[in-house]
Amino acid sequence: MTALASTRLRLGGRSRIARRPLALAGLGLGVLALVLVAGVAAGSVFVPPGDTVAILAHRLLGLDIPMTWSRAEEVIVVDLRLPRVLTAMTVGAGLAVAGATFQGVLRNPLADPYVLGTASGAALGAAIAVIVPVRTLVLEFGLLHGLAFLGALGAVFLVYRLSRVGGHGQMTSLLLTGYAVGSLLAAGLAMAMYLSGTNLRQIFSYLLGGFDAASWGRLATSLPLVLGASALVLTRARSLNGFLLGEEAAAHLGIDVRRERAILLGLASLATAAAVAVSGLIGFVGLVAPHVVRLAVGPNARLVLPLAALFGAILMIAADLAARLAGEIPVGVVTAVIGAPFFLVLLRRTRAGYEL
């Protein structure tokens, strides 16, 4: 093989690799559009996909389309199902970005959005809201959602402060502190469940996750937090790539390790807290989506973050649709059925020394 032919072969291979993220993004957007329409059309009252698209085009884009649907179908599509599907999309994207961020900062392929006690804090906050004899509603958010949000952020803040993360090489301390605080919060959750009496079912419903109570108001409150935090994480993709090399290497690249670590963990925790406040605890999405993307495009955070958000949104909409078609079972059950086998395979490969 001549040098010119060898060069062309290498350039051709690089070109194919460079085109892979664009192809994956195009495929993902197409699948997202399909599952979005399917999620809005399917349910106890089936609305034909053609009518679903026409309703969305008429109401959202203002297109003058002859009405071939009933007023009841329009209400079902726009007021009931569309906010639910968009909420699922937002939660899936936020959890996927948070998972990719935690995995990068902690350099742990098994890290998920709840690794710093976010889930335990949110669950305890929701359980306290259930047993407190106070009922309030602000922007369609009740006490349960508010305390879940505060509990999630409070748990992360407590873990970070107790771990005294300062210099390099303190990730072990952070993870162990997260485990200890999570166990303590889990004990508090068990006590709250014991005291909840007839309200125990409401706590279980939150722990298993779902989008039954989704609405335009709640979406309008959670969407800016999730998208804002995810966008800010994406702007720090260079720092996240640096962490993949190790903290010492990141410092040699001019990255302020302590500051960037705190910012990235804080933004990922904010996205997670905003997501679980509206959906409850839904596992495995933040673990599965980033790894699927990494297998396809490699570890570059500039590619992984947006593509993980895209495929996390697809996975969550599909899981919610499957949960509805199966008789309104909790969405967390569906994601566990999908994610648990993936986690076991990932754990086996990690133990065998493979790099994902």
C-alpha cells in the first residue's frame, strides 16, 4: 500500500468517525419525534397519529388545518397527554445529563444521578410532606414537590460539606460520605413511612416514579431548571473531559479542579432535584443513556452530553408509554426492567477490566 493510499484510508476512517455523531443525532431526533407522537396518541382513548399531528400543528404552530377530530380529542392531546410526554422528555434528558456528569467527575462508570444522596433526600422530603397536615399549592406544586426538591439539594450539600472535598484525590471520601448520608436519610424515610398510616400508598407512588400528575404548570417550573443546568454543564465540557484524565492531569491543563468539581456536581444535582420533584424516583435512565452514547461516539463530553440528553428523553417517553399501556404501572418499574440487566452487564465488564 502506498503512502498516499494509506493516508486516504486513515482520512476516510476519521471522516466516518466524525460523521457518526451527526448520524446518531439525526437518528435520535427521528426516533424522538416518533415516540413523542406515539406517546401523545396512545392511551385509554386512542387518537389516530394523523389527527394527533394535525392537532399539534393547529394548536402549537397555528396552522389552518381542517378539523377532522373532536373537541374531546383535542383536549386529551393538548391538555392531558402533551404535558405528560414533554415532562417525561425533560426528566429523561435531565437525568441522562446528570448521570454523564457524575460519571465523568467521579470517574466511576457505575455512578448515577442519585450517587450523592439525591434520591434519599428527595424521598425523605416527600415523605415528610405526606405526613405533615398542611396542604398548599403554588404554581401547581404542592408541599410534596417542594420538599422533595429541597431534600434532594439539601442532601447533596450536606454530603459535599461533610466530605470536606478540597484538594485532589478526595473522591473516595465523597462517595463514602454519600453512602453514609444516604443510609441515614433512608432510616428517616423508613420512620416517616411508619408514621404515615393511610398515606403510605402516596409515598410508595413517589418512590416508584411516574407522570400521572404532569401538567403545563409543573412543566413550566421544572423545564427551565433542568434545561438551564444541563446547558451550563455543556458549557463546561472541557473541564469534564479534563476530569476523565484524572484530577492531576486536569490541573496541569489549567483547570481549577476544586471549583469546577463543585460547579459540575452542583449543576448535575440541580438538574436531578428538579427532575425528581416532578416525577418521583426513576432509576437507571442516568446510567443507561450515557453509556449507550459512549459506546457509539467515545468519551468526549461535548458529544456525550447532548446525545445522552436526546436518548435519555427517548428512553423516558418510551418507558412512560409502556407503563400506560400496561395499565398505568409505575414508570420506575419499567426503567428497572430495562436498566437492571444493563447494570449487571456493565458491572461484569467493569470487573473484567473493560473500559466503556
